[in-house]
Amino acid sequence: MANLTKLEFVALDISGKNYLSCVLDAEIHLDAMGVGDTIKEKNKASDQENVKAMIFMRHHLDEALKIEYLTIKDSLVLWKNLKERYDYRKMVFLPKARH
């Protein structure tokens, strides 16, 4: 069943084609929600803040990605896994965009 709630921005596609814009949007929204520290190393975020960030992040993932990362319950771990999977796109597409 399709997700019927309104997204703040387009969900991260499984291909990662919109990874760069999603990362920026997610960071901005998490900061605005007061839970931006949950995706930073050595954070002191509470369990409630972590859950709030996880709900937000999972809400903005493609359905296939949600299933793939189903067992992850920590927002920092999810953030790192997505970064590891798609961050190479910065090296490929960012120089082209700047040129």
C-alpha cells in the first residue's frame, strides 16, 4: 500500500539518483525538528530523539530500502549505512555539476 502521509521532500530512491538532495533535505529537516545531532558521531541524543529521527528518516526512504534496512533501530547507523551505499555519487556527480 502506498504511503498516504505527506512527505516533506521526495523519498530516497533505491537507485540513489536523488541521494545528494535527500541528504541535504534530511539534514535541514532533522535540525529543524531539533534532532539533527542524532546523525552525528558521539551524539548524546536521547532515545526519544533517536526514535523521532528514525521515524522521519524511514518515512523518506523508498519501500525497498525500508525493507532492506528493517532491522536498524539507530538513526546514526542508518545514516552511515546509506552514506556508505550512496556517498560515491558525490565524487561522480558533484564535479560534473560544478563544471
